[in-house]
Amino acid sequence: MTGPAQDALAALADPTRRRIVELLAKGSLSSGQIAQEFPVSAPAVSQHLKALRRARLVRVHVDAQRRIYELNRAGIDEISAWLTDIRRLWGERLDRRESVALKGEPR
């Protein structure tokens, strides 16, 4: 696997980033609101948000002095499409194995 889905999954390997995505799934939040949810410094949360932006999982817009974050549907859809492909390929493989097993033939 290469490309955007790989970048997104790599970003989600970190539990803090996964939690940020879970928070944003409920609605948009400012960077300050997100930072309040974690026992780490605001700059540390900012680095996590930067990684999520690079992975196309979140997007940001400026509202006066605040940065508002929300999920980026395109990035989430890329992960979903990759998982759909894996499920399809895996399902085809399992179907072949089942067919062979039912015929009593060796693999």
C-alpha cells in the first residue's frame, strides 16, 4: 500500500491522533478546545494536528484568532476505499479456499 491511505493509517497509529479524530467526528473544534482534552502541552497537540493535516484527515480554517479543525471527508474516504478493497480481496481468497475445501482438494 502506498499513497494517501498509507499516510493516513500511519498518522492514526498514534493514540492521541486517533482520539483527536474521534473528537472531531462529533463536530468542529478549535485548537484550544482540542488541547484541553489532553494532558500534554498545546504545542504537542499542535504537532499532532499538523500530522493529521499532512495525512489529509483533518482540515483547518481560521475564524478571527481561532483555528477551527474538522474532519476531512476526502481523507477518511481514502481509508474507507482501501479497506473496501482489502475486504473484497480477502473475501475472494476466502471464497476460493472454501470452494477448494468443499471439493476436498488440497490447497
